[in-house]
Amino acid sequence: MKCAICGGEALIEGMCLECYLKRDRLSWVGDVIEIVKCPKCGRYFVNKVWKDLDFDSALFESIVSRIRVHPQFEVEDVEVEQLNSGRCVFRLIGNVEGREVVDELSVEVRVKTRTCERCAMISGGYYEAVVQIRADDRRVEDFELEKVKDVIERILEKERDNVKAFVSKVVERREGIDFYFGDKNVGRKVSREIAKVLGGKIIESRKLHTRKDGRDVYRYTFAVRLPCYRVGDVVREGERICVVVGVGKGVDVTNYASVNLKEPKVVKRREDLEKGVVVNYDDYVVEIASERGLVKAVKSFDVDLGEEVYYFEYGSRCYVIPSRFYEGG
Ligand SMILES: [Zn+2]
Ligand SMILES: [Zn+2]
């Protein structure tokens, strides 16, 4: 087929590429591209979704999503050049029926700000659930709070496409700390994960908050009650005296047996244990030199002369715990 204009070889719409390009384009986009940014969280609204992107990627995605290309134009590569004038040149590199061609589009870029739905909800104090962190018979410790914050961060990261996955308020109280969650399911997930990581029980309750479209809307409370004991504390589980080695796990200080902790009562806090050095031992007794003088404890663990150990008195006896239970944390 021949070009209707110049009589050369026709490639596109009955014309050769040169004659076609004098009359029409290979790609189209509007004159203006509007980039919408949330001033609070910095995300961009691209393809009807708020995304965590840098400006260049947001611009690129916004243009690509609006561009139309002639069906015979096979695009292989795209280049973007931002000009100081607030315009941007978009270069499409490809071929038409095997003939290499570059099509350039020039677009005006306008940045607009609009608060996203999530930030609007956060600043309005929206919440569906409160996760309360409390400890049984003691204060919530700093390391536990750190773990709680890690769990929240991890779960929010996984839920990043969920518009209600946020914490709108944190309230520190004498007895613990409260986190207000935008999504009750995220609150529930967080409370379960905390109980898994730190032990403890969850008490779930709900209160009627309002009615919406004829439905009752509830607000939930997930009260996480951390166990009375912590790793390193000495507890009594039934008749056994155990040092806590993990969530729900103890070691009997009289015979070194593993014990599952079900209803443990704290006998000695780890910070109240005393420290000393093994100066002598036989099969039954360990002698420990300490600030209190020479102490005799039940020998249950293997110890070495000169080894630093912890000990505590309970009932009429003294027990020893090797310091390896307190290493690395
Ligand atoms: Zn022609
Ligand atoms: Zn935002």
C-alpha cells in the first residue's frame, strides 16, 4: 500500500510515518496533570488510591495512567524530564511496524493538596476499638511497651491498604496504656499478637456507640492483661518453685525440670534476687560468698567454683540460680 499523501510506503492509517506525524500524534494525554498530595501524611492520590510514593513516582504513575497510545505504536521505554517551568516532558520510545520512533508529550504539572480520608479520620479522633495494656499486680515495663509498639507497627504495616488501619490516640495512664484503633479488627489482631508475644489474657467487651443506617455500631475494648511474672522472676506453680524462662515456661529450681506455668504466683522479683560467688559445694549444698556473708543454698544446678550466681530465700531454705538464666537479657 502506498502513502495517500506522498506515495511512499504506507505504515499507519494509509500514510507513511512522516506524513502521519505531520497530521496527528502517536500518544495523547491532557494538557495538565494534577498531582494530589495529602499534606498530613505525604501520600499521593494516584489511580483513585492513596499511595506511599515519592513525587517522581507519583508523577510517573499519574501520567502513565492517563496516557492513550495509538494501537500501532509499541512503546518500549518511557522517559520523564521535569522542567523548572512546572512542565514536564514525557518521552515515549518505541516503534510503529518496526520503525523506531520517539513521541514527546509536554504536560503542565500542578500539585494540589487534599487531606486523605485516613488523616481526616485520625484528626477527627475516629476509633472503633481501644486496646488496653495492663499488667497483673505490677506496672507495665518499658521493654513490654517497646514490644507492644513493635507489634502495632508490624500489623499497621501489613494493613497499609486498609484506610482505617491507624492509631488515632494513645493515652498513658497510671495503670497502663491505651491505644485507640480506627479499625476494630486491627485492634483485635494487635491484642492477640501482644498476648502471644508477652503472655497474658484478653478480655473483650463492647459498648453501643451509635446507630448508622439502621444498624447498631459498637465500640470495642480489648483489655490485655499481662501476666504477673516476667522472665527471670521466681514463681510458685503449685508446689514447685520455678524461675521463669519464657512466656508460660519455667524451670524448677530444685531439680531443673521444665514446667508449664498455668497459675504462677510471684515469689521473688528478679531485681530482688541476691548475688554471690560459689566458694564451695558438695552434692547437696552450695556455699556462696555474698555481701551478707557466707550463704548455704540447696544444690540443684551444676555450678563451678568462682561462678557468679543468684540466690534467694523462700520458706526456710535458700535456692541458687545460675547467672546463665540472666544472660542476654
Ligand atoms: Zn507520506
Ligand atoms: Zn493523609
